[in-house]
Amino acid sequence: MKLLLRSVWLCTAMCAVLIGSLRGVAQAFATPDYVCLHFADWQARASLLDLRSGALMRDYRLPRASKLPQTAFLLPELSAADLPDLPGDSRVHVSPDRKVAVIESNANGFYGVIRADSAPIIAPNDKHRFIGWSADSERIGLIERRRGENYATLLAFDLARQEYTVVRQRVWIGGQLTSDTYGGHRQRILVPYRLSPKVVALDLMDVDGQNARHLLTDNTFFRWSWSPDGRYVAILNGVESATRLLVAHTDGSAVHEVSGLETFYGVAWQADGQLAYVGRRAGHWLIGVIEPHSGAQHLITQLPRSVRLKPDAFAVSARGAAVALSVERRVYVAERGQAPQLLPRGQANVFLWSPDGAHLARLFVPEGKVTPTVQIVLPNGQEIGRFAVKRGTLRAWSDCS
């Protein structure tokens, strides 16, 4: 009898432990009760949505970001008081060794280079634009454009020798002259330049011209997009549409060309590192993702042939599991491998997936109305709730903590 009671007691204890473990797992994967959608408006407010009850707590006030000038965080040895008077739109680029800084102004161009002791290295020069630092902090890349010319010259400046070296001539400026245009990510840049009146080349190189690798030669100009971590860059050969899409590692070790589509119309890097694309094949619009390290492609959805216009906005969820897109006032949401579902029509559509990809927040103006609305939708198109909001735009999902 005692043995039987002991067995029952042990069984009960084990069941309790198992139930507790399962409950912990369920809680770990459960949908949060509240989701905070931040609205980037001038009042710095947000709305706290209860996804289970549909309750909306309006005007949750967010902590305001610091308005200290960027120069206050320039260098550990240098304070803002040591700097000369700078325009309000100045940008600061600190060297990798954090001993030297470049200051440039969007209005006046390149301002100069200073050391941590505030001693100037280069005087202001409004013909130059800063491109990036070399990995050893000894050289910087500069674009020099002369007034009235459509092309520029890529220069490398040696800080110790105080010497300029011409890296590339006839560089296509693309209407912009900023470090973001050419790259500067992980001390690597993309440089498009003219080989002849009808031929344009694109090279990937260090900011000082070292370790150059040729990527493309074409009769058109290029556009590209750097991954958030700066490890990869996606390149399209065309302005409006492209016939080729390449994904290159910034160290030049691998270049993958995406195949299977006739034309490409847009790309967007995702938070998880994948590259989403919009393309066209056999009269259909297709949206998919690419794994940059391997070049593997995964099709998410294909729109019906009746949809002829190009999608004007799209957003892909985590791991490329679903996509939301709009074509004028028509809005679709589709899980990978499933037919797209049509959502209520509306204008000014903005999409934002939750970090886990389980919910989609859609900000839009319904037809016949003037008040913005946030719609919460599942990847299969099922609507959870709809809430009228004030002016602003979706910025991020969070717990408002």
C-alpha cells in the first residue's frame, strides 16, 4: 500500500512539473496582450492597442529624444565647446580609431578634418564631399566636383602626408554628393564611372581605391542599396526598371546574380538581413526574398495578370513569410505560397509588420473618409481591429516600456 501511494505521489509530482513546463512554453510563445504603435508626429505620442479585447488607449506620451547637437558626441577627447561654429545641418564622421573627425555641411559641402586636439588637418573646401574612412584611419575618400560639370573625381587624401591621390575620374554623381550615395559602409564604396560616352562601369573598392573589384559594365546608370549591417549591397542596372539584380559582399568575396525574372523594379532590405524584391515575369508581378550570403531565392507571392500597374508600396514580414502591398488603392496581403488576399481599398497606405511577423499594422485613409485609420491584420488577411488615429505615421512596434 505504501509503495502504491508513493508511486501515485511521484506520478502527481511529475505531472505537475510537466504541466508547469508546458505552461511556461505556452507563455513564451503567446501573443502579447498589448502592442504599442509609435506615431512619428510632432507631439511624440503613441497608441497602445489591446489585440485581444480591441481596446485602444490613445495618446500614450513617449519620452522625447535628446536634442543635444551631434557634435557633443564627437570624440572622447573633444567637447562641443572646442569646435568652431558649425551650421545646424552639419554631419560628423569619426575615424575608426576615434582620433580624427570629418565635419561636413549639407549646405556648404565639405567643412574639414580636425584632430582630437581640435587642430585642423584640412581647411574648408566646398568642392569636396566626404565618402568614407579607410580601415586604418590614415586616409579618407573624397568626391571633387567642379561647378558646371556632370562628373566628378574620386580622391584619396593621406592625412599624414597631406597629399591627394586621384583614384577614379569621370565618376557619375547621380545628382547627389553624399557619403550615403557611394557607400562608406565597412570602409567599402561603390563607384560608377564612364568608360566611354555609352558605357558605364561599376567598381567596389576601399575608400582609398585599394582592393578594387569590377562588378558591372553596362550602357545605363546604376542604383544600389546597402544592407543595414553594411555587409552586402544590392545593385540594379537601371533607374526605373532593371534587367539585372546583383547582391555583392562588401569584401568582394562573392557576387550573386538573381535570375528567373525579366525585369526588376525595386528592392528593400529587411531587418533579418534578407533582401526583398519586386519583379515581373510573363505578365505577372512577383514579390520574393533573397538570402544574400547564398543567393537563394524564395518567391512569396505572384499577383494576378489583371494587376498591370507596378506596386507602389510593399513590406515583407520576418523570414519572408508574408507580404503586404498596394497598387494604387488596391491592397493585398499574402502568405508565402498562398494566393494574395484583397483588403479594403484605401489611400496613402503605409505597412509595418510586427517583429515576429504575426501581425500587420496598416495605416491608410478608407475610401469616402478623411480620417486616418490603423488596421491590424493577420498574414492570412483576417482583420483583428480597426482604429481611428490622429495625424502621424507608423514608426515601430514595441511594448511602450
